[in-house]
Amino acid sequence: MRLSGNKRVHAHQRGQHETTKFEHYYKQYKNMIHYLLHRYHIQYGYEDYYQLLLIKLWTEIERYDFSKTASLDKYLYTKLKYYLIDCIRKQSKDSKRVSPTSNHEMLDQSFIESHQFETFSMLEILSQDELMWLTLTLQGFSTQEIAIYLNKSESSIKYYRKNARRKLKSHFLF
């Protein structure tokens, strides 16, 4: 799409206005972001969290409706605080996931063969959807990501998870 001379100037001015608007809000709220990061004792990945909160700040400013809320400061503080908490929870959940060892020499061959046999027996008791859930979960995907990948609802994925867990427990626990 080509812009005429006048439209190009207006688009450039609008871009400059957005930049100065962002700089204004950045100067006004950067200390709030630092405060939240210090309040929740963020040290590892400080810059990453700072960047995420900065992006969230901008999206919330763009989304803010002055007619619905009296104070932009309180609105942004609440939104940023709970967004940071969500990010921390997600990071905590991701870090608790256990990944299998990458050093295959450490594994005993009989263990590998036994594990393969158990894996193949899982294939027989799980439906295709349950097996797909298990495979993607073992690869580290969240329920929401699996739902998007399989183009199914999150409740369907949770249903597959529930059934797969039930089947695996009854099959592998005495």
C-alpha cells in the first residue's frame, strides 16, 4: 500500500506522537515496574521481567478506558502486579518440569528395554487423543499450548489428561 505525500507525513507524525506518548508513560511508570520487581524479589531474569512488564504497561495504557476507572495509576499497578505474579507462577511451573536425562550412557540397557516395553504397553491402553496429550506433555507443552496445537478446547485436553492418568494409574499401580 502506497501512501500519498500528505498521508505519509500524517503517518510519520502519528508514529512520532506514539513514540513521545510512550516515552512520557515510560518516564512516569518505570519506577513502578522497578518497585514491583524488587517487591517480589526478582533477581534472576530481571531484565526479562522488566521487558515483559514494560510491554504489558503499554498494552494496558492502550486498552485503558478513562470513563470506567478513576485512577490510571491504580489500574496499571493492579494489572502489572497480577501480570507479574502470573509470570512468576508460569516460570515456577516450567522450572518444576522434569526433563529426562540426556546422558544415555548412564542408563542401564535392561532399564531401557523395560522402559520401552512399558511405553509400548501404554500405546495399547491409551486412545489416540490421550496418547497425543501424553506425548506433548512429556515434551513440555502446557494444557493451553496443547489445545492450540491440536485445535481443541482446553476442556477437551483436560478430559484426555484425566482419562489418560486414570488408565495409566490403574495399569501401572498395584
